[in-house]
Amino acid sequence: MIDLHTHSIFSDGELIPSELVRRAVAKGYKAIAITDHIDHSNIDLVVPRILKELQILKDYMQITMIAGAEITHVPPALIPDLVKEARKMGAQIVLVHGETIVEPVMEGTNRAAIEAGVDILAHPGLISEDDLRFAKEKGITLEITARKGHSLSNGHVARNALRLGIPLTINTDSHAPSDLISRDFAMRVLLAAGIDMDKTEGIFNHSKNIVRKAIGGN
């Protein structure tokens, strides 16, 4: 399992980074990104702390660890500068909290995230045809999520991404130990979203490619 969207106590997760990573290892994960929620109020605290902790852990955990950030409930006009700032601070992967149908995310967030060139647009909800085509043009990855509530729109995202050839990833958006999943369960989430079995391996492989890019590989 590769999971590119998780949260620690540095935002609203239940676990400190070391325990989150250890539990991921025990679950059979090959790679994990810690992507705590950020806005202008905490970006300078969250990103450096995740980077520092993962640097300390890297020689002791048998897993690839990625320091990231999820820009969350930020007005769309402010998203581009925050993406740039997160990368400047060392975030290896940047997500934006998309227009999920279960939270009052501002309209235009999906569009702003795509325009800003984020790595992953998380749980983009009922993303519009125009934004889907823009995501394809910009090479943005859309998320299929195992997170309760956010997963309600997985079918819409999967169907249209596959129709247009937009890359997908499968993540948990974990906030608690019970949110971490096995690769087999991730497969079931993809199948439940209406993705054919022969398409699933390509989604898992795309997550591997994101990891390689994040850690500076080819």
C-alpha cells in the first residue's frame, strides 16, 4: 500500500508522526506521505516539523516517508501562493482539500488547485467537466479516497477521470489508526468506485511514480 494523504497531531490527526509511520509499516505500507492541513496560520510550523521528524526516522523505519501538506478551506485566490510557499519550505508533495460534497469548501477551490499545479487534488467531489478537462491538460492527479463521507463521490471522479485519461491515486485521508488500510482493501475501494480490475494496477503504479518524483527519483 502507498498512501499519499494522511494526518498527524500537527493538524487534526490522532497520532504523532512516529506512531503513524510505525502503524503504517505494521499494516504493510511501502510508502506514506504525512500531509497535515495547512493555511497561512500554521504552514511555517507544520511543514518544517514534519520534515524534521521524518529526517530523524528515515534510518529506523522500513518505509519510504514523504513530508507533505494539504491546503485546506483556503479561499481559492490564496491557494497558488500557499502551494509555492509549501514547496519553498520543503514539502515534497502538496495536496489541496477539494470540493468534497460533505464539507462547505468554497466553490472554485478545485479550479484554483489545478491552476496552481498541485500534486494531488484530494476528494474533488462533483468536479465539473471544465475542471476535469483542465486537470487533464495540467497533468493533475485526482484522488479516489477511502475516507468516509468524502468517498461518496468516488464513482463520479473515477468514471470521468477514466473517460478523459486523468491520472488517479487511491489514498486514505487517515486521521486515526483505524483509517489505515491494506492494499487489498484499497483494491476493493477502487472496484466499488466502478473501476475495472484491469485498470487498478495502473492506479497503484501511478502512486509509485508520484513517490519517485517526490523523493527525487526518475
